[in-house]
Amino acid sequence: MWRTLGQESTIEWLSNSIREGAIHHAYLFLGPEHVGKMTLALDLACALNCQSDNPPCGECHACSRILEWKHADVLVPPPANEVDEDGESEDDKTAGPSNSILIKQMRKLDHMANLPPFEGKWKVILIDDADRMTVASANYILKTLEEPPEHIVWMLLATNENALLDTIISRCQRVDVRPMAMPELANMLMERYGADEERANLLARVSGGRTGWAISAMQDDSVMTARASRLESIIQLMQMGPTARFDLSREMDQQYRRDQKAVLETLDVWTTWWRDLMMMKTSCADTVVNVDYVNDLNEQAQSLTLELVRESIANLDEARENLALNVIPRLVFDSLVYSIPRVLRSTAERATPTGAAQDKSETE
């Protein structure tokens, strides 16, 4: 049974491919963070190795081993710090993000990929965040993707298609993993997870239709707490003076060195805030994402021009692009936080929404 939700046409296509023996040697799963790419890739790995007559059953020995990450033929890149390599590699010549997938990791993975399946029918090479491969590591696997050994399937998962080499994309079968329609996702949360209507509608809207995010938020309160913290940070930033903004930029730079994904998620949440402000300015309040912060949005929208809102969205997009291009993070964050317009608390007195922590400090 496929566990993936909201991807019925894709699942039907993959199922037919398996039944007809038309299995591609490499798949590229593209979609937003937390939309369900990994779930779909693991479902496909199960279907390829399932021991039942109706794959994937999710219960046979092979499926159980795969879903528990114990199957010998489902491989992921080894951690960079666990791969020893003598001499200088191509990756050493250019500085890149600390969480890049390096050529030494791909060499190790490629060696394992060229061995025949040990436990199952197919060997699956699973690369999450494939858009984090360096140019050297991506180029290294091109020949293998072009002329793969038998019974090997590569599965690359990525969010940013533009960060991938065109030659990588052309060698893979593209699988677009799209967000669910919000009403459909809300109904699923109510029926499968027992959410009440108000919470289901909120999670469906805030998630943007990303099933993985919505389910995680349903099961773990810390997901919504983290979102509230990020929304509070952009509200506070708009009240900060130059010194506080300098300190915030330094904090973001330090956090980016430790956990790039967390900072990028913060930028994504900030972007939803500014897009909501645009909706408020253009009389489209019914399409606002952060509906539980509508009072704050309304107050700020009255204090900002549409031009400033559009500029802020463009600056956030530019910050993400520059980070992807390996521009020095501190410079990116300095430019971003100083570009955000200031809205003084006296013109934007806030009522904290349910579930958000009340910040009693004022930074001027």
C-alpha cells in the first residue's frame, strides 16, 4: 500500500511502470520541502523490492526493512566526516556550504552502487537534498547515471531545480511531487488524524498543501511553536533599530553555520508574511496564509506602501539566491535585515494570536 497522499496520478504511473517492467534507471523527485518526496521515494523502493503480489505491501520482510532503514540495498551518501580521502579533491579548491554533498561521499556511494544487490531485487541509491551536490560531486556521478549497472535505481530528491546541473536533470525521469489542494488536505487531517475543523483548516493553509509538514504539525506541537517563533522574529525585526539589526544578522550568520536548513525555513516563513501583507494591500485578505495573525497583518499593512512590500519580497528572494550561490552569508544577512522597512510599535500594536508566545520586550 502506497503511503504517499495526494499524488494519485503519479502513483498510478509508477505502479504501471513496475507492472510493465518499464523501470527507469534514475528518478528525480522535485517539490517543496516537506511535501512528501521522501515518503514517495521510499514507497517506490518498497514497490521495487516487495515480496507480495501487490507491491508495495508495506508489511513483507523487504518492505519492513526498507521502512526501518535497515535494508542492505537501500543506500544513502555516507556522512562527509566519515569518509577519509588522501590528497586534495576538486571540492577543496572552492569553498562551499558546510552541508554540501562532496565528491568523496559520491565516490564512496558509487563504489557501493556498482556492487550487485545483496538482499533484494533492486539496489536503490537514495540522495536526499541532491541540489546540495557540489559541481564536482554531480559531475562524478554523470557517467553512472548515463550507463548504470543492471538492477540499480538512483533516486534524487531536490527542492531547487535550478541548483542542479542540466546534465543531471536530463539523465533522470522527472517526478513532480506537488502540494495537495488545501480543502483535500484539511479533510485528510480530520479523517485520518482526528483534527477538529478549525485546526485542520489552519494547518492545511499554513502548510501550503505540503502533506509532510501538516502531518508533522498535527503530531508534534513544536512544529507550530517554531513557526510562531519565526513569525515573531519578522514582526520584531520590523521594529528594530540599526544596532539590534546588526546583532540579528550576526545571530543568523552563526545559526547558518550550524544549521542552514533552519535559517532557510525562517526566510520562507518571512516570505509568507510579506506575501500576506501584499494580499492585505491588494484586497485579497481571503487568500492570506497566516490567518491566525490577521490582526498583526492588518496593522502593518496600513503602515506600509505596496512598493515597500514588493521590495521586501524581492529582497528575500535575492537573499536565498545569493546563499545558493555561496555569497558570504554575513553579507547576505546584513543586506537583508537592513533592507526590511521599520514599523514602530506605536503604529502596530499587536495582539498575540492563540498559540504564539507573547514577547514582552521592545527593541528600538
